[in-house]
Amino acid sequence: TSAARIALIKGDGIGIDVAEAAMQVAVAACQHVDAPALEFDEILAGADYFRDTGQDIEPGGEERAGQADAIFLGAIGLPAVRHPDGTEISPHLRLRDRYALYAGIRPVRAYPNAPQRLADPRAAGLDLIILRESTEGLFYSAAAHGRAIVVGDEEVRETLRITRKTTEKLHRFAFKLAEKRRKAGKRARLTCVDKANVFTSMAFFRKIFDEIAADHPDTEIGYNYVDAQALDLVRRPWEFDILVMENMFGDILSDLAGGLVGGMGMAACAEIGDETGLFQPAHGSAPDIMGQDKANPLAAILSAALMLDYLAEKTGNAAYGQAAQVIDSVIDAGFAANQLRPMEFGGDMGTRAVTATV
Amino acid sequence: TSAARIALIKGDGIGIDVAEAAMQVAVAACQHVDAPALEFDEILAGADYFRDTGQDIEPGGEERAGQADAIFLGAIGLPAVRHPDGTEISPHLRLRDRYALYAGIRPVRAYPNAPQRLADPRAAGLDLIILRESTEGLFYSAAAHGRAIVVGDEEVRETLRITRKTTEKLHRFAFKLAEKRRKAGKRARLTCVDKANVFTSMAFFRKIFDEIAADHPDTEIGYNYVDAQALDLVRRPWEFDILVMENMFGDILSDLAGGLVGGMGMAACAEIGDETGLFQPAHGSAPDIMGQDKANPLAAILSAALMLDYLAEKTGNAAYGQAAQVIDSVIDAGFAANQLRPMEFGGDMGTRAVTATV
Ligand SMILES: CC(C)[C@H](C(=O)O)[C@@H](O)C(=O)O
Ligand SMILES: CC(C)[C@H](C(=O)O)[C@@H](O)C(=O)O
């Protein structure tokens, strides 16, 4: 069987450090289980690239990204490099759009010896997934798409868009995820998070959830308004399993939930479409610590495991799935034995040490 | 001096219980400090009223609300009573709009013996304010205003609107709040929370913040993206003092922050405009426990204190401010002495017992 092709966008700041670390681990894991090799097509993109060239991604880069089996991204954006309207460089928002990467998966898991923010001991068992729709909602109007309406220096309007087409796909994906999770022996309650009390679009989002739910009578479901969900995530997060929601809400709640279990250093992310998937740590480029061997590469490494899982499904080669499993279990074991002590968590291990240990 | 006039909307569910409790306390506090009496104009509104009459507020109620010196509201909405599009009954969104109640103040304070969600002992000193713009942003498109664009059963679009006019007022209000806080001897760093990296409207929001900041060189300022702010609220909330933000963001982050210090039972809220102010607990109507003497009235009572503070400024009668102070200090003292033990926090005191104790 042939090698899987990965479009690799290292991006900016620590994106470069953690992308290299994650790909190193992914390659090692594939070798370990005798999976076919990974082949990389590196694509230049980001704020640094923009500063040098005036373009946010190299010519033809968007197309090449779509031709690979999966896209891996480090991090993109630098606060000091902005478009004239004040927004940051974000070509990955166009990738989400162009390849309809609607299903943004953000797992949130507590690891032993990693920081716990909540006092309640039940938080030690935290294991949930935020499913963030990633192509429309308020991000339909992201500056990268040029859809804001600017009225002189007086007013700006954005459009939040919810379509039946994408919402149906999203909720179907959510129920499939719940079924997978249940088969893996976990509790799998699926909660629709919205603001259906106030917005017609959100009542529409919930209505479609109910339609899809009717096809999945075995899955336990629930509802929560987004404000109440934010509160519940600090009060009783252990009661939730999978939360599905609009793009902007998912951006906020996934950071919040990630914060409960130690911050963005563990925040993996997969964005899945019908044809391809993009995998990246959910954290930013943290230019202040780039190249200093300080960044925690675990979010990127966990994202690489999500990518290998995706490749297993896409290529039909189960060995990639084993490689993903190997990564997940060494991280589990590493934390349990206190052998993973990232600097981000006050530990003594830099990017290279964490990577080497894994 | 004449009595201040309060438009009183008790609303639905426990809104009725806590509004009555809070007004009882407000009246007693005014008597205690010899402030002029309060005069009430009760206005019927809410989901129950809608079920009975087909209207969400009694005829002329909106006008009468605006003629009072301040509006006090219990809670409005019942999940079982909805408009045909699925949204809930929310006449108070029209009140925010009609009276341009742009400055939504949501204080978040930790009390001793009240629940602490965070493990870090620094959370015991939590004392911050979320300033939520309350008339535009995404709520410009709230169903109550009829501005959603519905394309058959295929698509719904909402408009997020940021105007210079309202944003200038909001940020000026924020800096004034910071100055007041500093004069009261507290730290008063003002943080602009937005998503300026992605949205033109949010970069505009931040630009106006910077313009107003230039007039207030003595106030310490900061910036945070809303997703990072959600994370920071669980990781290091004690580093923040005043957070100013768009309407939808404020809805989410104020519930989150409220959750850190025990949940919505302590979540007071003031919505201030140029002409009047609306005061209400930020919690919902919890119809399952209404009339059972179980609701925690403290959010409503703290909101009443905010109202008295507002009346002091509006009427120029400092006695109202003393009445507010009396309420705040008995609640402080009550928690410190463990004499306030609301059922919501696992205590033994119902609505009446808490009210009587205060
Ligand atoms: C950097 C930014 C464009 C991005 C987003 O808002 O989607 C980030 O916050 C994320 O969560 O992936
Ligand atoms: C009930 C609802 C309309 C309201 C809002 O979203 O503003 C509530 O959540 C609040 O925070 O006051």
C-alpha cells in the first residue's frame, strides 16, 4: 500500500516547532506499527509569509492542500501582522471554507498530573468533545471571506448564516460520533448547544437537530443554551459527553473547556469535511516563545493522532489507526507515570524533551 | 423629596418570588437609612401573560416602564411557551432596545462560604465586572426585533451590528466605571474583549476602544480575544477587573464568570441607558421550583442594590446610595458569618429565610 500524503503547513511562531515535533512522532508511530510511510508536501503560509510576500499562502498552495490525503497545520497568525482593517492573517479560514471542513472536533480530556482548574474531584474524569461547526455560523462573515458590510466609519455589519445543508451534515456527524463513542464503551450523551430562545437561526439549528435525532432513537440527547452551557462547563462538566454547536460558540466553549484541563497546550483539533480533513493544535502561534524549545507540543501530537485515525478510515489501512492508538496510549501512560512534565504546566520538559519522551 | 418610581415587572416562574423578595429588601433598606420611599408601578409581562393574552406585555406597559425612574424585572420566559419560530417570549429585549440600555453591568464577586468552583485559592478574591453591550451586536437580530432573514426551510441569516455611536458610549461608560472603581480603592484594569483577529466589526470595536482610551491615559488597559478570555476566566480570572465586550460575548462570558462564584443565584445585572436603567437578576425563571420558597433571591437583591445606587445618581439623593451600601454590607457580613446559606448552595435557607436574614 502506498504512503499517505500530508500537506504540511507549519505556519508561524511555535506552529513551526510543534508541527515538526508532531510529524516526527507521527512518522515514528507509523514505523512502530509498520504502517505505510507518510509523505509530506510542505506549503508556505502564514503571517510571516505574508509580511515577506504580500500573500498569505504560496501560489497554488490552497489547491495542493486539497490534493493531499490530509492537511496538518502548526499555527497561523502574528498579532503584529494585520490586514488594513485590523484583522489577522488567516488563510486557514479559507481552507475550512473551500474544503467545507464543517466538523470541527475538539476533544477535552483530563490527564493525571496535568493541571486541573476545578476544585471538584469529578473533574479528574473529564472526557468530552466539543463539535464546532467550522464553515458558517458567524464565521461566514470572517474578514477572510470579505463579507462584512462597512458603512463609512460609522457601522459594521456581519452575517451569521445557518444552512440546512451544513447543519444536517453536522448533526449527522455528531450522532455518528456519539455512536462510535458508545461502541468504545463510553457514555455518549449528545447535547445541542444553541441560543434557540433568542435567535431564529438557532431555533432552526435545533429543529434540524431534532429531525436527525429522530433517526437515532438510541442516542441520549439533551439541549442547552450557550450561556447556560458556559456556566455548566465550570459547574458540572463531567455530565457532558458531546456538545454540538455553531462556529463562534464552538470557538469560545472549546477554549473554555480546554482551559479546564490545563489550557491550550493539550487542545487538539480536527476539522473534517467530505473530501479531506485539516488537523491542528487549537492554540495560537505564541511568537514570544517560538524557537526556544518551550512550547508544549502535545496539542499538536494529539492532533496528529486524530489525523492518523482519519487516515485509517480514509485509506482503509487499519495500521494508521494503530499508530494513533500508540500515540494516545504513550501520552496516557506518560502522564500517569509523571514522565510528561511540559514547561507549560510548570514542568521541566521543553518541546524536544516532551517529543523525545513520547 | 419625592419617592422614586419603580416599574416592577415580576415576570415568570421564580422571577415573581425573587422580585418580591428584592423589593421587600429595597424598601426596608430605604426605611433604614431614611431614604424617600419607593413607589411601584407593576407591569404585567412574560410568557405566562403571553399564554393568557397573546401579548408579551400589557398594553401601554412598554411606555409606562420608560416613565419610571428605574425598571426592576424578576425573570421572563418559560421553555414551554414559544413563538412559532421556536424562540421564547422576551419583551425585555425590546425594552433594552427601546430605551437604549446599552451598558449591561454584571458584577462577579466571590463570597466566603459561597461555592468556589476553581481549585486555586486566589479565586477566593474574585471581584470583576463584565460590561456587556446590550442593544446591538448579534442581538440586533434577536427574534424579538424581527430582523432574521429566513430563506424557506433552507437557511437563516442574522445580522451582527456594531455602530460607532453605541460603541463610543459603551467604552466611555467602561472607562468611567474603571475610574469609579479605582477611586473606591480597587484595582481597575480595563480589558477590551473581542475577536478582532477575525471580524472587521470586532476590529472596529477595538479601534473605537483605542480612541476612547486615548482620552483616559491613567487607566490601565488590555486586550483579549473572546476565546482566549473564556480560557483565562478559568485559568487566571483574578487578573481581570473590568471586561468590556459585544452583546453575545457578554451573555456567554457573564454566565461563565458567574458560574465560577456559585452560579446564577448570585448574578446581579444592571442595564443602563441615557434615560433609564433596568435591573434584574441574570438568571432565568426556573419554573420547576417557582413558588416553593427554594429560589435564591440574592441575585435579585444584589440587583436591587445596583438599582438604588443608580437612583442615588439619578435623583441626586445620596440616601439611596446608603441603602445600597447597607444591602451590600449585610450580604458580605451574612456570608462571612455563615448566616446566609441559600438552598442553591446546599444550605438550609429558602427564599423567605434568606430575605428575612438580609
Ligand atoms: C486563529 C483563529 C482564526 C481561530 C478561529 O477562531 O477559528 C482559532 O481561534 C481557532 O479556534 O482555531
Ligand atoms: C433570556 C435571554 C433573552 C437573556 C439574554 O440572552 O440576554 C438572558 O440570557 C440574559 O443574559 O439576560
